[in-house]
Amino acid sequence: MNLKPVTIIHTTYPRYSQNTTQQIMLLKALRITNDPKKLRDMIGVKKVADVFRTLDKMALRKEFHTALARSGIDFEFIVSGLKNEALTAGKAGDRIKVYQTLLRSLGLDKYEEPGEGGAKWEDEVMKGIAVKEETKELPATTLEEYPVQEPIIPESVKKIRKAEQEIGKSLYE
């Protein structure tokens, strides 16, 4: 068998793309069996090599996330860096690129007509501004007048959530 090294790039070709659904299914299937041929059938890939490639991608992801954590890089670090660049960039073009990056991360970068199923991104921005202005006008005591009553969570849901947390922890252990 001539396996090639694992690389993850943005593509529609499944060998090089991030296959998180198959990775999750593989984790669940590993609880049942370790036979690569059965695993291939369980996660729905064509070759046994795809099973091993998926395992390699999971190992790479785990190593990458631990390396980022050791270096102190998390979402707050990225967002604070973007904010700092947006406020202090010397060129207007650099500031605009930061704002475009933020719009893309919010999914507001595409302009779609209302008839095509999407809303105009300007409308979404205006809704956000309106919500922000409404919250400014509310006095602080208004929020305390309405106590929140949390619903009772059934035991079956608690067990499912606990099992999902264990699966999530096992991804990085």
C-alpha cells in the first residue's frame, strides 16, 4: 500500500479536505471494533487507506491545537489582534481589510438579494446597530425586574450531554 502524507487544504476533493463528520463517526465506530475493514464500512469511505488517513488527520488536529494552546493562541488572541490592527493600522486599506475579515467571519460578506433566500448584509448590520442602540436606552433596573427561570433538564438529556463531553475530551487526549 502506497500511502501519501496527509495535507489539509481547502478543496472539494475529499482526500485533502477536513472531514470532521467522518472523524466523529470514526471515534464512535472505534468503540465497537478496531477492524479497519469494518471501520471503512461504518464511516462510509471507499478504501481502508481513507480510514487511516482520517486517523492521521485527527492526530494532526490534536497536535496542532495543543501547539496553539502552548503558544497562547486562542480566539481571544485573534480577535484582539484584529481589533488592534483595525484601530492602529497606518493605512486605510489595511483597516478596510481587517473589517472585511471581520465581516467574513460573521458571514456578512456576501450580498444576496432578498428573493434568493438571503438578506442583504447591510440589513443585518443595521439590525445589529438597532439592537445595540435599544440596549443602550434600557435602564439597568429593567434587566433585574425579569428573573430567568431555567427549565428542568431531564436526566436522559443530562446523560447524553455527559457522553458527548466525554467524546469531546477523548478527541484531545
